[in-house]
Amino acid sequence: MHSPNPISAPINPLYLDHACVIVNKAAGQLSVPGRLVGDCLASQVQAHVPDALVVHRLDQATSGLMVLARGIAMQRVLSRMFEDRRVHKTYVAVVQGLLAPDEGEVDLPLSADWPRRPMQQVHVHGKPALTRWQVLGRDPAAGTSRLLLQPLTGRTHQLRVHMMAMGHPIVGDALYGSSIGPSRMLLHAQGLQFAHPATGQPMEFDSPAPF
């Protein structure tokens, strides 16, 4: 079965105005073009909104909310907001094991694991990385916990490596856990909160996890 044509595939944006576009990325879809020619979210959006520009990315295996800027000026504003940690993101994940505490945080520096690229690793000389987590539910029969995750920093693979470092890798994570189980990694970008890049008005978006 062929991938949908990026030019004709509908994007069904959650929000669209003169400054930005909010869309849902599917699990398994690239955020931006990769080395292999194929469908990606940026191409799909740009086919309908030609001035849409990428501000941040989600891992290919992660689904959920992404914001794209309209034009260079808005891209600069939104990029700075991400850099200054003025964009608040929340994720839902299902991890292996039953966590005893109801909430906590992981404060471990991360760096590239060059011999095993694109993998990342906890490293004493890495960049600071902080993740807060809260248990939403536990499934004793499956031996899993459902978590709300809030990355306070934006490092590559941060949530995936931090959960692995806790001893509770994300279910379906073939890089840091086990590919045995569901057909996708159970990590979803559920919430976005930020000030509108042009008007400064508060904006909040929610996308329920599909698992």
C-alpha cells in the first residue's frame, strides 16, 4: 500500500491563522524530510499552507501536537519561545513496570551516544535535562504504568532516555526498551500551552492519546 501523497493528503489542522498552524503528527511519520524520500508532516502542511515553517520536531515514533510558524518572522518568535522554555508541553506515555511513587522527576544530563547514533545517553558531561512525571494509572495485569510527562528541557530523546534510566522504558520503544508489544511506541504529545506569537494571547491545545 502506497503512502499518501503529501500534496493531496488533508492536514485537518486543529488551529490555523496568519501566524501559526497546530496539527497532529501520526506515529511513524517523520516531522521533516529524511534521507529517504517519503511522506513527512512538514511537506503535508506546506502543500496546503506554503509559508508554514518547522519550529520543533517530534520523534518519528511519537505522535501528537506540533506547531508550525507562518513565515520567517513568526518562526523566529516561536523558536525563541521554545529556547526560553515559554512553551509548555505535556506528554502521555505507558511505561514498563509499576511505579510506586505517584510523582517525581528525573534530573540527568544527556549527550549523544556517538557510536550508536541516533541514540542518546545519560552522561556526566551532557547537557542538563529535567523531566517531571505523574502516575495517571497502573495496570497490574499488564505490568505497566500510565504517566503524564512534562519535559522542562528539550533534549533529543529526553523522555525516552529518562524513562529508561528510571528502569521503566516506554512500551514499544525499540531504541531504549523493547520492540515487543504494540505496533507503535506509546508516547503521545498531548498538550501545548504558549502565548500567541503575534498577539500574546494565551493559547492551549489538547490532543487525547490514541492508546
